[in-house]
Amino acid sequence: MKNCKLLLFDLDGTLLRSDKTISAGTLQALQNCREDGILIGVSTSRGEQNVLSFIEEIQPDVLIASGGALVRYKGEYIYKAEFSKEETRQVIVHAREVCGAGCEITVDTIDSHYWNYKIDPKQQDHSWGTSIYTDFKGFSESSLKICVEIFEDRQAMQLKELLGWCDCIRFSDGYWYKFTKKTATKEQAILELCAVCGISTEEITAFGDDFADIGMLKLCGTGIAMGNAIPEVKEQADFVIGSNDEDGIAEYLNAFGI
């Protein structure tokens, strides 16, 4: 940790506990790190507007949102990788061709989250942010990230092939697949950040738990898997710590005298 200049955390399953809060112990540990001159960052697949309420207490120096499509450093946007309006339309059209006209789709834009949900998301998870309902007919906006709910592996593979110009990763806690520009990954976002702020990847300690975090953990100087992480993440990490519900992050940071 002596060479660490940035702590970078995935959000769900990592910095957030299962109840979508950050523990008091973790908040104190992060404050100690900041007082020692270490930057605090969040790297999440959630859209920027959706994530703001979760990170208000820590006011991160770095925010990587929409799976790497948007990077903000000390309040300023330094990187954005958007689908054009036509590319957004193509992804939606292909998703419906492969998965059926009624498949659920979400779209992150720079300032909104759109969803053709069948059940109000806040009925499923009270912590979910504001979603704008749309049937996507005539949808005409540029987007940062598109997610599609796909229940059959065969359909997922078919859609991936049709959208070979996209980066695609599945979330392990359901049947949702993330599609972004090829240049919109957490690891690419980190490289863009490093080019601006003068930090090397070796000086970053990253924490994660899911498929989308693997590249980030491998790229950074120290990659740390949560105790609740999927096996694939633990296999690629330098260390495995306690779970997100066991103050694993606080215990790790305190153990290193931070």
C-alpha cells in the first residue's frame, strides 16, 4: 500500500453491502486513506445518475460509470465512449430480433436511464434509482450502455455475434448482459484516467466481485477480490478478503496501516 495512489472500488457486491449501504467502518477507513493523500475512486456498471445517491458520503475523486463508458476526475468529465443514435437503434433492433419483441432492455444516456420494464423496478428493489419507462419505439438518443435480459445461452451467443463491434459482459446475479462500445470497459477507462492524472496502473489498488471486474483487477498493481466474489474473479486476484457484508474492505485497509 506504500506505493498506492488510488483505491478503486466496484460498487454492488464490493463497496456496497447487500442492503446497498456503505458501512461506518469502511467510511472511516476511506477517510483515513484520503487524509494520507490517497485518491478514492468508484468503478461501476451503474449509470452516473443512478449511482450518485450511493456515493454521496464518500465524494469520490474518480468515478467510472456505465461499465467504463464515462470517466469523471475531480468533477470534470475526461472520457466518454458513446453509441451514436443509429448504433443505439441497431442494438435494440438486434436484441428484439434475437430475444423477442418483449425482451427487457435498459439504456443509459449521459443524464437518464431508460427501461421497458414489465414490473416497476422499485417494486423489486427499493434502492433502485429513477428509470424512465419507454417502449423504445422511435427511440433516438445516443447512449453509453445498453443492457439486455437474455435467458437462453444460445440467444446470448447469437446476439454477441451480431454485435461483434460491442463489448459484452454478463452480470453473474441474473440474466442481464451489458453492451458498450469496444472502447468502453473498466480497464480502458483506467488507462484514460492514468493518462490525465499521471498515476500509473501499478499505483492503483482495485477491488471487485464480478465478471466486469476481472480486467480491472488484472490491469491494476494490486487486484483484490471480495470474499463474496465469483470464483473467476478470485482466481485472477492477488488477494481475497472478507465479503462486502463483513467489512472486508475496512479490515484490509486497516491491516495495512491505512
